[in-house]
Amino acid sequence: MSYRVQVLQTQEMFAVNPDESILAAAQRANVNLAHDCTLGGCGTCRIKLIEGRVIYNEPPFALTPEEESEGYALACQAMPTSDLVISAAALADVVVEPARHTAIISDIQQLGTDVSRLVLEIPENDVLTYLPGQYMNVLLPDGSTRSFSMASAPKDTFVDFHVRRIDGGAFTEGKLPYMRAGDRLDVEFPHGTFVFHARDDRPLLMVATGTGLAPIKAILEALMDNPDCPPVSLYWGARSASDLYLHDEIQAWGERLYEFRYVPVLSRPDRSWQGCRGYVQDAVAGDLDDLSDYAIYLCGSPAMIFDAKQTFITRGAAIDHIYTEGFTFQHAQSAAA
């Protein structure tokens, strides 16, 4: 038996077949729902059930019990058990269709032990069109893709990326070490819905692990010198001090961001480290008892994001104002390999 799904915002309707996910049915019907990893690990496809119920073959990792109890579901894994009315993530701010381009490598620099800065130029564009926080797909000759979040705000024809080396990675170990300035890459952009929501009008709490800093850096760059910039707190988690590959640069951001606070957190520091220790989400919880007024942006490992959402919700964080970009294995292979 098939069930009918209606999207509240657009009034679009489509049918979901037995044992089919909401997202798969929407794609079959050419209904645009926000999504990314399609594995239940990133949370991009989160919807709210206005009417009806769903089930899962397995509980999706990116949906906390608190979110589920509030009526949220993940469209890529949820299967209806009745007709549904859903409230979907608004895509009004993400209106540019992805397009293919030939990029030219402008520069490659080593930022840290395992992280490189890759600078690409898209020469056929006068100005790059994407929203800070979105990502770009690199198209490999075998037909596979690797995805990297833009680490810079749109400016001219150049864009930065933070690329972490993945052991055995087809791109990060098999291709990138042999690339030089002037080499070409086929790319496709923009992708993703992890973008700044100015309408929130709330102080910003940005929480990242590893190269999850990249899209947050792009968002904050776009807010620099902006008179409407809200107060910003950035917590960046890493294992050791050597992994804080932009530590000195970030400390200077306070000159261009409103009430900027930067807290680096190390999970495996040596004895010389004088800053916060442990997991980044725990550092936030230790500093901030009440998160009800914040717009919260989480980017990094799914484990961090899952734990952070649960922890932050207990401190009053509003589910509707938590935005996430999780690197699942597939996304880690696509977003970081």
C-alpha cells in the first residue's frame, strides 16, 4: 500500500511505495527535499511531521531521541505508516543549481601535519556564486566524486579548501600529492544547505572538529566587518595543538567580528597545553548553562554532532535553530578524502 505525502510549504504531493523512504519517493517525483549523505548520518534531510507517522529499519544516527519526540524525522531513512503532511527545510536561500566547471589549481600549501590548503580558480566566472558553508564536488576520472566545503567566502574567481589526508584516500593520497599549480580539475558546485540563517537574529555558537572548521570559516569570513554581525563564539575541537592549523589566524578574527570569542579544545593534549581539554561539546556545556538564545552551527564528526545536540538541547537549545553538517563515512570519503 502506498501513502501520500504533502509538503506543507509548497503543497507538493507525492506517493511513497511500500518499503521506500520519503526522500527516495520525493526524488522519483521530482520534489526537491534537502539532503546530502542519504545514510542518516548528516541530518541535512531532517523534516517535521505535521500529520502522520513513520518507521525506520534502523534508528538513524543523526536523529536524537529528543528530536524524534518533537516530531522530527530524517527523510532519507523514514518510511511512512500513514499519509503524511511534512514541514521541510526551506531551500529558498539555496537557489543556485549546481553546474560543472573546469578549475585551475592556483596554489597548494601545507597547513598542518595532515591538512593542506588547496586554492582553485574558476576562470570562466567573474564572481563565484555559492553561499558560505556550501561545498564543491571534485569529479574524478573514474566517475566518482570527492566533496570539499569551501573554506572562504565568495570573492572574485578564487576559492579555498582545507583538505585532510585520508589513509588510502584515492584523492588525498593518490592524486593531490602529485598535483601542481596550473593543473586542472573538473568540479561541480554549489552543493549543500549548511549556510548562515540571518533571519534567526541570535548570537552565534559555532562548534567544529577538525576540518569541519572550513565551512564555518567561510560563514564567518562573510560576516567580517558587517555591522549586522551578531556576537560569535567559536569552539574548535582537535586532538593535539599541531592539529589547530589556523590557530594564530583565528585569534585575529576578533578585530573584524562582533564580540568574537574563540575557544580551542584538545582531546589529547600534551602537558604544555594550557587551554581547554576534553571533547569540544563538553567544553561548550561547561561554559554555557543556557543555550536558549543561540543559533548553533555544528560541523564535524557525526559522533560529536549527535552528542552535542543531545547535550545542548538539555541546556535549552532550540531544535529549530541547530544546523549541522556531519561527515559520515561516505561524506568523509566525499567531504574529506
